[in-house]
Amino acid sequence: MTYQTCWIEVLDRGQSEPLNPTYVTRATKLADLDMLSARFSIQTLTRWAASQGAPSRYIDNCWVRVEVSAQQLLEFLTDVSPAPETVIKDIETRISQALRYVIVAEEF
């Protein structure tokens, strides 16, 4: 059986390669999205990223990172959540339009 996990990381302002796998050890996790993991897969995330022009990177075939703006993050949550107002309300209070974020999805 395959399990999925997903989360949002805050992108450090000085990070030059946010999609680099070594960044993971230094990232600040903003939120776990495991409650939504049944709603989207790695492929769903990469297709969404491509449609938004958001940079994505496969770390391996079961792990992808997508760099997004705060607005794109809210749009993603609206697109994948069955009750976006609940999910967004919690996260919206903790994000800044001045920062960038990384949506991470992993299957194992």
C-alpha cells in the first residue's frame, strides 16, 4: 500500500535553490496537509504547478517540491480542499504576501 504525506514550508529569504533536496533539513514547516493527502497526488501537484507556471522539482520519483507565492498557495488549497474555507482560514493567518512557500508531496 502507498501512503502519502504533504506539507507547506516557508522559503527562507536567502535560499538560492529552494527546490534543492538539501534545503529540506533547514526549512521551517508552516503546516501539515496530511488531511488533504487523499485529495491529491504527486502528479496532481505537478500538473497544478505546470498550469500555474510554478517551478517544481522531483527529488526522486516519489517526492516533489513546488515553489509558490502566498496567493498561489491559497489558490492551491482552494483547488484541492473539500472545505477550503476551513483549511485556508487557519493557514491564511500565518502567511505573508512578502514570502514564498514550497508545497511538498511525498509517497512512500
